[in-house]
Amino acid sequence: MHFEFVGKDLELMKSLKYDPDLKPNYESIKGCLIWKDERSDDLSPDAYHIVSSLFVARSLLHQGLFLENHPIDPELCKKLWAAAQQQISEWPGFKRLTLSAEDKDYFEDQIARAEREDL
């Protein structure tokens, strides 16, 4: 797997603008919060996969964990994160490493709901 955005995907990712007024949505399959300004609908499948991996990595931070706590491949998680920080340092997702109290409550409620539904 490659760790970098290329061509049009890189342009799209760099064109994303942070909107502090947006509210997150919970992505139940990935178990993470996503804001509308963090990805473009026009990304290639490869770029979408990279962004999805960044969402999952950031979700670890939102849970008070570290990238090293990634349950499948912590080394890959750290490499992807570092490459993205170098390549798309202004990505809106990097401005949301810490949740507001409201977003944290929403996230915890969604995780609890998902766990109840799994029973």
C-alpha cells in the first residue's frame, strides 16, 4: 500500500478548508467521527482508503489512545499518519485531534449505542 496522495487526489486534499462550525457524523463501520470538510467526494478509491485510515487513526486519539494502539497494524498506522502530516499538513482533520466537550459526548454516546446494538 502506498502512503501518499498523488495527482488530482493531492490537489483535492490540499483544497479542503477547515470549517470550525461543522458538527461531526459518526461512521459506525469505522467507529469514528467525520466532518464534511475532511474529504472530497471526488477522491480515487486509493485516496479514499488513505483518508479512511486517517479517520481510524485519529479515532484512537479521540479515545485517549495512541497510534501504537492500532489493533491491526500500528506501524502502518504511524507511517500513514506521518506521511499525511508531511503531505497535507493543513488537512482539516489535523485540527480536530482533541474533541470539544459536545463532540466527545456525542462520540461516546455513539460508541455506547453501537455496543448495545452488537448485543
